[in-house]
Amino acid sequence: MIITLVFIALAVVLAGLLWISLRGHSADVTGAEDLVGRVLLVDLEAFRNLTDPAEEEFLRAQLPSSAFRIVRRQRNRAALEYVSKVGQNSAILLRLGEAAQRSGDRDIRRAGEQMVSLAISTRAYVLLASMVLWIGIIMPGARFSVSRLLQNYERLRSTLDTLVRMEQPATASRLMSML
Amino acid sequence: MLLHIVQLGLWIPCTVAQLLIGIQMMRRKLYRNFPAFFAYTLVRVVESVLLYSFYRLELWVPYFIGYWLAEAVDMALGVAVIYEVYSHVFARYEALHRLTAAMFRWAAAILVLVAVVSAAGAPGADGDRMMAGLFVFGRSGDIVRVGLLLFLFTFASYFRLTWRDYVLGIAVGAGLFFTVDLAAIAIRAHMGSIGTATYSIVKNLAYNCSVLIWICYLFGHEQVPVRNADTPPQSDLLRWNEALMEFVRR
């Protein structure tokens, strides 16, 4: 009976996913100007500071273990917010990259391809980073790092900068400041 | 009598609709992009015609054997269709394209294991062991197909991958049928022979809905992303212009 219910539950979950896919939930991004109001500001310095292994080792050495566990959990919760914003931004930049791939300009198409590839790998790192940070919350004594996510996101921002300067050089600085 | 009429009412239009799908795919040359789905469509039409003939002629033994052979063939082709959908979804993303085969193989291997474990754990309520085994076999096939689609949709949803219309239509239609069939066959295996008639109607209804979805997508116009008119970059245009001017001056 339980197995039967499990199969029915699986079927319901897939039906739900089919419905979501049909409705669609992707942002309609056709150009860099569509980023306004959609992307979220990510303070990379603060994010870097929250996930810096050296900073963590310093705190681990300076604080008593009980205090360190509390501080680590707080830092990881804050870092999770940044990771979530990075994930949302990369989903939107994926759409921008796909739109750029339809451009008549070869250089823009190439930048678009690179952006799509980086956005997908960023989403993968977001998933891994979230798991690492949650492990850090559950087991604050464990040693894990999310630096790969930061590196990938910085490369994604750099590609966006290149693309936006090709498409809309006049507004590039303003658009990049939103990220 | 009513059951007989309902089953015929679901059977014949569905077969005709699938034949139309096959013809439409040939007209639009979609069999090149979706060979597995095209094969699945044609095989289902042939199976349907054969099984209907056995049914009308009351050849119950050939009908029984033909039905379960058709189930096995449909299971294999269903997995091939799902792999085709995977390929189309991931082909547009260089970062994921290389992983298509590996992801599909791992997902399939895990799901086959799950199916084997579930078959051993819940052998069904039929008094006839052969019937119980056949329905568990059907359920196991659905576990693999539903699981593969679940993985694909979850993956695509998380990574915000875009679907081309035809691919989405095939995936949604297949997903609907496999989903309902899994739930229905699980209940049938649990209830035993008293659930056979209901299972048959529910399965046929679900398949009719899937065929309707495929018709809507395949007979509609695909929303292919339009590339802006290919204009060469400015630097190329300037070079060509200079070369042309030089030619004219000569």
C-alpha cells in the first residue's frame, strides 16, 4: 500500500512539474535594458568576506568554540542570502545570453554563448554552495569553502560587462552598478 | 456493453489521430529531428490496428500476447523518446550538452534499480501470478519513464532552461501519459483483477489526452526564436566598402 502511495505521489509531483513547465516562469529578457528592476545588487566584497576561509580560520582561532559556532551559523545564513541573489541574477543573465545569441553581430553572439555557459555553471555552483553553507549551519565545526562560486560569478559579471559595452556602451556603467 | 462502447470510442479516434501526427511529421520533415518519436507514433498505430483486429475477431490469446508484447516495445520506445527529449533540451547549451548521455545513463541505472526493488517489495494482489508479474513489469517500466522525466523537468526548471515548442509538447504529452499510467497501474496492481476495467479506461483516456497535446503542438506553428537579420559587423562593412571603392576607382 505504501509503495502504491509513493508511486501516486511521484505521479502527482511530475504532473505539477509539467504544469509549471507549460506555464513557464522565465523572465522575458531581450536586451541589457531589461535587466533594470530584475537583477539584484550583490555586494561581492561583503560576500567574499563572509566566505573567506582565512577569515573563518581567524575567528576559529580567536573565539571559544561555542561562540564560533554561533558566529559561523550567522555568517552562513547571511551568505545564503547572497547565494540566493547570485542564483536569481544568473537565471536572468542566462536569458540575456540566449537573447544575445540571436544577435546579428558575431561578437555579441560569442559573448552571449559565453554568458549562457557561465550562467549555467553559476547555477550549478549556487546549488553546491547552498549545500556547503547548510552543512556549515548544521555542523559549524566542519571546514568547507564556497570560493568557486565567487570566482564563477565574477567571470559572469565580467562577461556581462563585455556584452553590455558592445550592445549599449552609453548605459554600461549604470547597468553594471545594479549588479 | 457500455464499457465496450467507451473503449472503442477511445481506441479508434486515438489511432486515427496518431496516424495524422505521423503524416504531419512527414510533411514537416520532423522525422529527421525526432526519429524516436516518429517511430513510436507509427509503431503505436500498427499495434492499435493489429490489436483491434484480434479484438474484433475475438482471438483472445493472440490479443493477450500482442498486448503485452506491445507494452514491452512501447516501453523501450518510450525511453528512446525521452532520451531524444533530453538531447534536444541540452543540445542548445554547450555546458550541458556533453553531459547528456552520462546524466541519462546514471538516471536510468538508478531508476532501474528502484524499479527492481519495488517489484520485489510489492508483487501485486493478483491471484494469477503471471498477471501479477505482468502488471508489476508494466509498473516498473513506468517508474523508469516517469523518473527520467521527473529528473529532466526538475533539472530544466532549476537551471531555467528554455524549451522549443515541439520538444515541450512531446515531453508534456509523454509525461502526462506515463504519469497517469503509473498511478493507475500501481492502483491496479494493488487492487488485483477487479480494477482491470477501470485501469483500461483511465489508461486510454490519458493516452487520448496525450495524443491531443501532441496534435496541438505538432499542428501548431513552432515559436522558433528569430535571429535578427544577419548584418555583418561595422568593421567588416567598412573594409568591404573600402575594397569596393578601390575597385571602382580602378
